[in-house]
Amino acid sequence: MRSRLAMGVIFMDFGSHLIQQLINGISLGSVYALIALGYTMVYGIIKLINFAHGDIYMVGAYVGFFAITVAHMGIFPALIVSMVVTGLLGMVVERLAYKPLRHAPRISVLITAIGVSFFLEYGSMYFVSPTPRTFPRVFETEGLTIAGFTVNGQQLLIFAITLVLMVLLTYIVQYTKIGKAMRAVSFDTETAQLMGIDANRVISVTFGIGSALAAAGGVLVGVYYNSIDPLMGIMPGLKAFVAAVLGGIGIIPGAMAGGLILGIIEALVSGFISSTFRDAAAFAILILVLLFKPSGLFGKNTQEKV
Amino acid sequence: MNIQRKNDLMYLVLGLVIFGIVYGLMEGGMIGSFWKLNIIIICINIIMSASLNLINGYTGQFSLGHAGFMAVGCYVSVILTTNFHMPLIVGMLAGGAAAALLGCLIGLPTLRLNGDYLAIATLGLGEIIRIVIMNINYVGGAAGFTGIPHLTTFPWVFFTMLVTLFFIKNFVNSTHGRACIAIRENEIAAGAMGINTTKYKVMAFTIGAAFAGVAGALFAHCFYIINPSSFTFMASFNYLIMVVLGGLGSLTGSVAGAFVVTALSAALASWPEFRMIIYALALILLMFYRPQGLFGYVELTAFKPFRFLDRTKGGRE
Amino acid sequence: MLFGKRGRRVAGMLLGTMLLGGVLAGCGGGDKAKSDEIKVGANFEMTGNVANYGNATFEGLQLAIDEANAAGGINGKKITLVKADSKSEASEAANAATKLISDDKVSVLVGPATTGSVLAEVRIATDAKVPIIAPCATSPKVTVENGKVQPYVFRSCFIDPQQGDVMAAFAKDNLKAKTAVVYVDSSSDYSKSLGQVFKEKFEAAGGKVLMEEAFLQKDQDFKATLTKLMTANADVMFVPAYYEEVGKIVKQAREIGFTKPIIGTDGWDDPKVADIAGKDALNNTYFSTHYSDKDESVKPFIDAFQKKYNKAPNVFAALGYDAGKMLIDAIKRAGGVDSEKITKALAETKDLKVGTGILSMDANHNPIKQAVILENKDGDRVMVAKIMPK
């Protein structure tokens, strides 16, 4: 009798533990989704894995940090400022570093991207010092306790803002002219150009939007975890790439889904196996996806044409 | 003796001469211990960059996890030498074999991927290897493995380097090497011509990994201690930079690249904050202005003053 | 962008010359110490994963050296710090140490901050007979290897067994805890070894460690593991980690509803912890460290540091400063730059006033220093215990 009660308690504990982990995973996943969107959009349009994207996310966090501490802005203005400034940075990086190599072999562009990544990381380290900075508390809320699970106000904020941005992005891509142009250029660049679309402008805009989204992720992470440092973009950048591949690289809803799924899996691995294997789990997922369904969850199988 | 053999003999003699000179200087105390250490490191880096060049340069597979193979070689060899008191050569062979096995296992499934995906997959694998090592308490985990006997000396390193360079040079000039180069140039065409692309890609990967493992074994016995922090993707990038700087597809380039990058790193040691920024800028500029690296696809013997080293090229052109 | 043939050739030559110049510049050996200066090597992690700990320790050391130089140097000679970067990597630490010793010909070496890197340079320094002072490496292995005391290695911080012991006793006796969970940083020797010592001592005293978990340095999100730890329902959580992660761990633990006391060690000692976690989250947390900032005798150090760097010092900076003070005292007593004499003087350090209190060297080349246990209460750090060395 007592053991059955104990079993019942353990099972309930397990259930609530599981749901708590799911909640953790969703906030984590939202951030991955925001960064993954940038990766997927850029890959879709010029087939480049922008290694420096994780560092753009880091710069976004720092811009937000300075907006809040030096310019004394509130969180929403800081978010907007960071998105705009970082979006511009993304466009500048594209213009300076990637555009001249547009017709170069893939390995050169990849190495340049690595170079840009190092430059952003160590350049930031030089200017703002390697010591982590603390984000001031700008969004204090009590945790909500629903049916025994604690959901933090900031977790809700992250999820809400991510949702809003994704909806906005989908609107832009599906219903505006520039969105149509983006889709055209990613489908077939040369034909799009023949149709009168300025491919260069479209590519710049893509980089800009992708970087702005990453910056939003950066600011939200700053608010949520309260600490930012110049090397914070490396791991999330790689994991967001895994998320983008998981969902289907080049496909926007794929990035969103991939990000959330990766976040949840990571939380579950941390919670039920061991958090030291968390990073390994992300890479293991990557390898499994690439081996068994390289086009990702949402992708279509395209055969390579000779 | 045919011409190729005569060629090899010339290179061997040249190698011995260089060895003699440097060794003499070392023993004579002309070279301080700092430069002694760095020369050993340069030789190890040459082995690493030559083996990476085999994978990236000659076969065109973009592998970013080379430090992982080195780590495997390192740890396997130190377990044997420190815990089981085996001589260095056993450690080196075992390290190389372990790394080769891993390379084979990794190569088989992932070599279906191309370009960018392979890069990230190998990067991830390198990280997984490091994280796994960090969690194994038998080898010290994150704290590292201490008490390693200092068995690496200049003669060991130099001769291993010579063996590596010879092996890779001969491999590249053989049928197998030609197959790899064909795969680099156009994989689908190579497949259409009847080359078993998977076999050669895995072969290249395995051989590259094996030498990285041997280099790892040598590296491990340099410093009395090894630590997983030496095998992050920064380390892999470092070797990649050496290969790219020297020229993908040129063995002379790998040697030169290893030399330049190691020396540059040592020279910039006094300005640590700027070192990485300069690295980054140098990489970007290199890709803009000379993406083929210092030597491109060309070996040293293509240059007039060094023609005498290559008997296969005729007398006067 | 000049992409034409000539442009490329020029750029190639420029690149080549630049690289060659770099190589040649590195070739030149260091100068022997001029007769009116004392050369001290500072081998720290300036770049890489633990750059902020290395930098902080270096800043403390620099402050001590600057103060000594401003007061006229030692016997009229100025101290020059020769900086080298160990890149947060053990093999690079060994490389940097070799450069400092054979090229720059330093008389004594300070650093690096992490145990693994210090261990890498021990052999080199011992072979060259140059003393090392490890400012914050806490593993016992650094000074005592296989029961033998390393003749040329000294340290200026207390060792893991001492802290682990202190905190286990505190948990059991003061907090009356019967069960505990331990959450360590598996990428740090410091953390893992402390976790082990705590478990041994706590269980030896009758307590029980219910769950042990680990995280990796630079991790941001701990909620998943903390949720798991919470299910064990232990009386106390021991987190012997560094401030970067501790701040986030405490904050997130409180956010998921963990109300029990959280205890830690000197890695917690940094104002950032309060910034990241917020003072409410930090209530009911305790940690052991080297000094209390309310201590009158420590104020001069804190003020000087604040004045020079415009920020409050953390535990790494304090230990760097202590190492500096120890060094200066030893050089003074050795009367010169002779490494053997400095080594002997270091071993004889007794009742020296350093930044964080009074320090004496024991037979194992470890310092006999006080430890304090602080409680975070409403944003303030209150001393709850002071443990004098036995």
C-alpha cells in the first residue's frame, strides 16, 4: 500500500519534473530559433553558412547592454535599437567580407566567415574586455505558479517576443514585395535578376533581417540570464545551426521548429541524463539528421543535378 | 634505380643534412630552450598540417575536427607510456592506430555529406571527442593527465616528420593520390569514371587521422601534462589556417604554413590581445587576395632555383 | 579592392614581408636584466576561455608591483613585469614559461591562474631553478607531488582540502544539514576536487550526499539540471564554482523555487555574483573566502584597487595582489635577483601582511592563512565565521 503511494508520488514528481523541463526547453529553444532564422535565411539565399552569425548575436547583446546602461533606455527601445544597429552591422559585414567573394570557391568564403567570427570576438574582447558584463534588471516579474510549475515572467517575455518576431517575419516574407524578392532570389538568383530584381539589395536586406533577429535573441538572453561576455556567441551559434539543419536549412518555419525542438531536447538531456553531455547531444542530433534526413524535417529531397 | 627513387634519395639526404645542422646547433647550445621547444612544436605542426592537407587539400573534404584525432592519439599514447610503461614508439603507433580507427568510423557515415555540412559535422565531432575525454575520470577529465614522461626529443620529431612527408608525398603521387585529386576536382565526374569515391575519401580521412594521432602522441610527451583544453575547435582552426595559408594541395605549402603560423604566434606572444585580431584580419585578407595560399597547388620544385631537387623534371626546358 | 594582377602581387609581397618581419621580430632574444631592474615573469591567461580570471589576477599583481615601484622599488631597483599569455591552455603555459625563463631571463615567475596550466610549467621552472608563485591554483598537487614537496613552487592561496573541509563542517554544524546535493563545474579541477573533498568530509561527519551533478564552464542555462537536483529535496546545495556561473545558478535556482541554503567557496567572491543574481536570490547563501571586505585591514587594498582600475576587486585580483606582496617581500629579504636566494626567502615567509591578512609559508610551500565564511544578507556580506589555521 505504502509502496503504491510512493510510486504515485514518484510518478507525479516525474510528470511535473518533465513539464518543468519542457518549459525550460521552450525558452532555450526560442533563443535558438531566433538565431537559427538568420542562418537559414542567409543559407537559403546565398548558400553560405555564416560562421560569424553567433557573434552577431553577441554584438546584439552588447549593443542592448550599452543602450540600457549608458543611454538609459527601457527594454523595448533598447531591443529595437539593438536590432537596428546590429542589422546594419550584418549588412556591412556582408558588403565588405562576403560580397567580393560571391563567386569564389566555397572554402574561401567559409574561411572568411571564420575570420570575421574571430575578428568580432576578439575585437569585442579588446574593446569591452573579456570580463562578463551584467545586464541590469529591467524586467522584474514574479514567477507565475500554475498547477505546481513555475513559469518565470522573463520566460514568458522571451516566448512572446519570439512569437511576435516570427509572425512579423512570416508576414514580411509571404506578403510584402521585398519578401517575394527574397523568395525569388533564393529560388534562382540569375532568373530573379533577369526579372529585374536587384539581387545585391535583396541579399543585403536578408543579412540585415537575419542579424536583427539574432540581436533580439542576444538582448533577450541578456535579460534572462543577466550576464554577457564576448565569447557567448560560439556555442549558441553552432547549436542554432544544428537547429536550422534539423528543421530544414533554407526553410523559415523549419528554423523555428528546429530551434524549439533542439531546446527541448537539450533541456531533457540535461534534466534526465547529465548536463555535461548537453552539447554533445546537440552535435549528435546534427549528425543523425545529416545522415538520415539531410534535408531536415520540413525539407524536400532535392537530388543534386550535374 | 629509377628516377623516382633517385628523387627520394635526394630528399632524404637533404633532410638528413638539415637535421644534422639543426641538431648540431641544439647540442652546441646555440639555440635556446625556448626556440628548441618551438622547433619541436613546428615539426609537430608540420605533421598536423600535412595530414590535414591530405584531407582538405588533396581530397577536397572540408574537415574541421582535426584536433579531435590528435586528442585521441595523445590520450591513447600517454595511457600506454605512463600507466603501462611502454616505450614512446608503442605509444605513437597505438595513438596513430586509434586515431585511424576513429577516422575510419567517422569517415564512413559522414563522407556522404558535402562541403559546408561536412565542415560543421566534423567540427561537432571534434567537440564531442573533447567533451567525452573531459568526462572520463581515468584520464584525469578536465584537470588533465599529469606525470607524463618527457620522451619527445628533436630527433624523434624530425624523423617522424620526414616519414610523414615522404608517405604523403608518395601517396599523392600514386594511383590512390590521383583518385583523391580527381575527387577534389569533380566528385561526380570521378565517380562516373569508375573511381570508388567513398573508398578513397575514407582512405584519405583515415590516413590523415592516423598521422594526426601520431603527432598527438609526440605532442603529449612534450609538456609533462595534457589537458582537453588544448583540443578545442580553436586548435582545429589553427591547423586549418596553416594548411590554407600554405596552400591547399601543396605539401611544401603545409610545411611553410606551419612554420609561418607557429612563428607568428610566438612572435606575437608579447601582444596577446592583438594576436587574434591580427590572425583574423590576415585570414580575411588572405582569402581576398590570395585564396590559394602561399604555394597554391604548386610544390617547391616548380620554382627555378629548386629544380635540381626534382630529377623527374628534365634537364633544360 | 585591387584585384588586378599587379595589385595581387603587391598584396602578396606585403603579406609575405609582414609575416617574415613577424618571424624575425620573434627571433631576437630578450635582454638580460639591466642591473637596475628586477625582472618578474607574469604568465597568465590573457585570451581564451578563462581570460577573465587570468586578467583579474594579473591586475592584482600589477597593483602590488606598482605600489612597490612607487615606493622606490626594492633596494632602489625597479621591478619590471614581463607579460606572457598562456591562452588558457596548458601547453601554451609551458611554452610561455619557457620563453620567460630562457628568453626574458626572469628571476621569478607568477601565475597562471588555473591549476592545469601551473602544473604544466612546474617541471620547466624546476629544471631551470626559477621559483614559481601560483596565486590561485588550489589543487594540492601543485606544491606536493607524490608526497614530495616541489622545491621551486610556492602558492599564495589556501588549498582545496582546507576549503572543502571548512564548508562541510559549516553545512553540518551551523546549517544543521543532514543531506546535500553537489553541483560542480566539470571543466575545472578546482571545482571537482572541492566537490570530492566536501562529499568525503560531509559523509564522514554523518551527512549524506544525495545527488551529484555537473555543468560545463560558460554554460548559460542551468534550469534543467537544477530542476533535477531539486527533486532530491536535500537540506543544502553545494556549488564550488566560479562567479560567472554561480550568479546564474543561484538566480535560476531561486526562480524555479529552490529555497534551501546554497553554499560555495572562494570562487563566489566577486561583486558580479550579486549583480547577476540580485540580492533577493542571494539571501540564504554562504561561501568561504579569504577575507571580508568589512575587515579594516583589507580596506587599503580594496581602496587602492578601486582607485587604479575603477572597479571593486574580486577574489582573483586579491590573490594576485597577495602573490605580488609575497614576491616583493621575498626579493627584499633575498637582497637581489638571484633565483636561489629568492626561493629560500619565499620558503621562509613568516607573518607577512598581505592584502587579505597575514600569511606564513608552511613546510609544504602552502600559505597558512585565515579563511572566513560570509553570508549574503540583503545585498551585504556578513561574516559568520572566521577560521584560523591550525
